[in-house]
Amino acid sequence: MPVSAVQTRLSAEEQLHWLALLMVPGLGPRRAIPLLQQYRSVEAIFRASRTELIGAGLPGSVAQTLASGCTFEEAAEQQRRMMTQGAQMIVYTDPLYPDCLKEIYDTPILLFARGRTELLTRTSLGIVGTRRPTTYGVAATERLSAELAASGLVIVSGMARGIDTAAHRAALSAGGDTVAVFGSGVDHIYPAENRRLADDISTRGLLLSEFPMGSPGHPQNFPQRNRIISGLSIGILVVEGAQYSGSAITAQLALEQNREVFAVPGNITSKMSWAPNLLIKQGAKLVQSAEDVLSELTPEVRRTLRTAESSGQATASLEEELIKVLGPNAPLGYQLIHRLKVDESTHIDALMDALPSFSSSEIVSTLFQLQMMGVVREMVGKNYVKVWGDAA
């Protein structure tokens, strides 16, 4: 018997009941959802007696907590935190609650959200990877995330250091949309250095968590969080990760949830390539460009997405931009781009030695202009890498 739908906007009293249900120790989604199906509303659950709740299959301690209503005090504190932080809640019976998330194991009974909740109705792709990426991994993530976001896919990731952060930033930079799924409360930013990114996503994208407000990022939360990343997505793209990494776990969850699994091949000598390369051996789709992902989507899904620019158009536009921005220094710009690598940094002294016909000031100035264009990135110690592209 399906749970009856409720209005998208809950009253304060309805919110309080849902939060009180969430805060019951030992209840969890696997017990809460059958209760909702049986009693048809969360208010009816709290009106039931301890005996009735035990008869519905609950352990005595859980039934006692529900019948006593002792979690309403915690629920009121959660409600206060939500108001302070501008957070919303999306409950299991809400029309905004994603149908795809109801298909997974341990479906959350409610989600805390900050930002554009309408993104939950859009087609999403998860991008995951290591917290310690190589230069190549970051470049691949930035290119693919930007192209896929520009095509109309919502990029979902976990806000962790490394690949997750690169995926979120690239999606926003491309003018696309992104959802960050937290392993903490949506008011507890982890890692702390991503506070500015979190603020940006809360305005232009969506911050999402099943964990109550104020919850710290306990280590056990992150594997639990991963099932939501894959559950929200039509597929998971793994960029880099070790054999037993979180990205490998997320890919396994995606397979169990009948989602597509994509992987970017990596250097066989790097331990960070173990997860994607193994996934490819096991049948994951090898990804070299956004089209490798888009081509696997159904015609119905593709029709809902904006058409991505062809690689030829992207190259032509970059060439035109180099001439427009660099003017007479365009030839130097071409040579710098040609000499720089995506997966290995080059020190500025090596560039000067390789281009003796240009002065040091010309090289420094042109490198700066290339950075402003987003073609080149400066690393620590005056080292430079080329942002992944087809220009050279």
C-alpha cells in the first residue's frame, strides 16, 4: 500500500513530527517506511500505543520511545537549527523526493537541503574519486564535469577534497548545476576549506544530507553517504581511486542499484588508477570524453539535455580566444600550451630555457594571461600545467 502524498511545504507541526520520527534511536529507514505505509501518516504513528507499535513489528524499546514522544525536544532543536541556517526538509512522501532514491537500500525517510531543491527532479550523474588526486585526475575531472554539466546533467558528488571538489567547481564554472551530498549535517561544512564552495553551491546548486543538523562528519557516515550519491544518479563516473577506496565502494553501490558505471582510464603505474582500471576490466564504460557518457543515455534522457558543443567547435573557439586575448603574443601562447602537459607540471625555468627567443617578462605575462583564460594553471613553486583541452 503506497504512502499518501503530502504537500511540498510542510506545516511547522508536520515538520516537528517528521523530525521526531528521524530522531528515534534504533528505528531507521527499514522500520520507519513500513510504519508509514501502515499508518499512512507520521502523526498517526505517534498516536499509536506501545502495544500497537510492538504489534506492528517494532522492538519494545523503539515502541516505547515512539509512544512516549520523548524525541520531540530534539526535533524542536533541529527545527530551530533549520530556520537559522535556511535549510529545508524533503520527506519521503514529498513530491520532490526523488523516485530513484526510493529504489535503493535503506532509503532515507527525509533529507535536509540548502539551495535549489528543484535540482532533485533533474537527471544527474555522480562523479567520484580520490581525495589525493594526481594532476591528471584533476584535469580529467574538470574537463568532463564541465562538459557534462554544460550538456544539462546535474553533477552529484560528495564535497570531499580532491576529485569531488574539482567536479563541483568545474560544474559551476561551466554554468551548470551541482548537488553536494554531505556525510555531516548541511550546516557542518567538511572539509573546512570548502566553506566558500559550499556557500556557492547553496546559492547556485544544492547541499543535501540525511544526517541531522549539526552532525559532525564521522568516518562511518561517508560510506553511508555514498549510497545517496549513486542513488540520485543515472550513473557513476569514477576518475581516480585506490583498490579499496570510497570511489570503488560507490561504484559497487551503483552496480547494486542497477546504475551505469563509467571510468576514466589511468596510468597503470599509479595506485590511484587501480579502481577505474579494474572497473573497466570488469565491464565499466571507458570514458575519454563527455560523449562517451552521453551516448549511453536513453534517447528520452538525451532529449531533455542541452546539446553539448562538438570538440571541433571548442578548439576553434579557443584558438579565436587566444588571438583575441594575446594579440601579437598568440604565437608564444601556442608554444607554451604545446609544451605544457596535463599530467605533469613544468617549472617556469624550463619553459624559459625551451623558448630562448622570448624574454622572461613576455613568458611570465603570457602565462598569466593563459591562467586568466583558464587554459593554464599555476601550481606550487612556479610550476605550470595545461588544463585539459584539445588546443595543442
